[in-house]
Amino acid sequence: MAMLLGLAAPASATPLDDKRAEAARIKAQVDELDVELEIAAEEYNEARGQYEAVTADVQANEELAAELEARRATLETHLSTRVVSMYRQGPLGALEVLLGATSFDEFATMWDVLQTLNGRDAAQMAELRETRTELERVHAELAAQQAEAKAHADVMERQRAEVEGQLEERERLLAGVEEEIAELVREAEEAARRRAAAAAAAARPATDYGDPTNAPRSSVVAIALSKLGSPYKWAAAGPDMFDCSGFTMWCYAQIGVSLPHSSRAQINVGQRVSKANLEPGDLVFFGRSTIHHVGIYVGNGNYVHAPSTGDVVKVSSLGARSDYVGACRP
């Protein structure tokens, strides 16, 4: 039977969604084959029962035939013995029996007995022949029914085996897809765990990194303040317009320090600094789920930065923000 395994998946579907949809389709096929197998098994059971019933009739018929054959052999032996005896004694043998009677009544009785014996022998032989003929007919008919029932049972068995084979193949396929789903789920969970860990690390309040050993870059503060009022522009890195990491990158470039154009990357440049050890020129970072903003500390709890679209480079208070993440000293 033909089974369709695939339909076009929506463009937005993920590999995991595709695999789950495929597993659902195969599971539906498995359920359908389960029903077909149950039907096929029951049909085979019925056909097998019919074959066994006819076979039992054949066996019973053969047993009866064997009994009749034994009876025929007995009668033939008996009749043969009598024929031989009469041949040896000649026609006077029966006459002697009759003439041995001492009265007419005894003679008449003996005559009737001989007649009855001969008639009974003939009747038994006739009955035996008729019975054997009938048994041969019934046996031939039952043998034909047995062959037909056997052929039907064989067809049902092949059908059951075919459905069972299809079911096993679909179950193997389903197991494979389910394993692929499990692997995709494990990968997704691991990716989510890594993202959560990274986000937690990024959002974690600054810890105590001890006393910094690098000298502060205080000279960068005057350079940064010289750009107050410069407009914010997405992805800009100076000299007249800036985004947040482009602003800090440009300022530090003026004192010969190279920074990447990314706030998340800049926090890993230089030495980490605890909030209590901030000095003018240190980079300060902000974010919730992940770092997304950076400025330059100017002292007295303030920092200079390029805030966002529609705003300009300006000085703000660290205390005004609740998403402070940490600081570093390039």
C-alpha cells in the first residue's frame, strides 16, 4: 500500500518543527497499520480455523475408512474360509447337515439358518461396498475443501506478514525520527542554556575584581567631552556622529588604543574594574539580557556617552540607570 511521508512545510518551520510533523505523519501511519494488522490477523485466524476443521473431518473420515477396511478384511477372510470349506466338502457338505436332522421341524430350521447366513453375507458385502464408495466420495470432497482452505489460510498468512513487515518498517522509521527529534531538542536546550548563561553573565552585577593594576586612561575624558552635542547615528564611528560603541572606539583611537565596534566585545578589552574602583577614562557598560550600551566614566558618578537615535553625546549619571553591568580599563 502506498504511504505519503512528506508534505511541503511552511517556510517559517524550524528543523525541529519539520521533524515533529514528520513523526506525527509516521505515527498516524503506524496507527493505521496497527488496525490493518489486527484485521489481517483475525482473518488469518478464521482461515486457519476453517482449515483445521476440514482437516479434522478428513482425519475422522480416514479413521472410519480404516475401521471399515478392517471389517471388510474380516468378512473376506470369513467368506473365503467358507468357500474353501464348501469346496473341500463338496455339495454334500450342506446336505449332510440337513440330513442329520432327526425331524422335519429340525430340517426346516437348519434350512432357514443356512438361507439366513447366505443372505446376511451377501447383505454385508453389499453394504460394505456401498459404504466404501460413499467414503471415497466424501474423502475426495473433503480433500478438495482442505486444499482450498489451506490455500486461503496461506493467502491470509502472507497478507498478515506483509502488513506486519510494513508496520515494523514504519516503527523503525518512527524510532529514528524520534531520536533525531530528541537530538534536536538536546541541541536546542544546550543552545538555550548557553544563551541563558551568557545573558546571566552579561547581566550579572559587577563583582569585586580587586585593586586594578592598569593605570587609568584619564586623558581620554577631555577628548570625549569635546564631542558633547554630536548627534547619535546608528553604526557611526565619528568624527562628527556616533553610536555608543563607535563613540568610545573613536575616543580611544585618539590616544592610540584600538577597540572593537561592539559594546559586548569592548568589555573584554583590558582589565575588569569593580564599581568602587572606577576612575575617569574607564569604560562602563549597561544591559539587561545582554550588554547593549557603553560610555566613558568622567568621575563623580557620571559618564559621557552617545545615548540613542534622536539624542546627542552628553553626560549622564550612573545612578540614573538600573542596568549597569560592569566596567573595564583598556
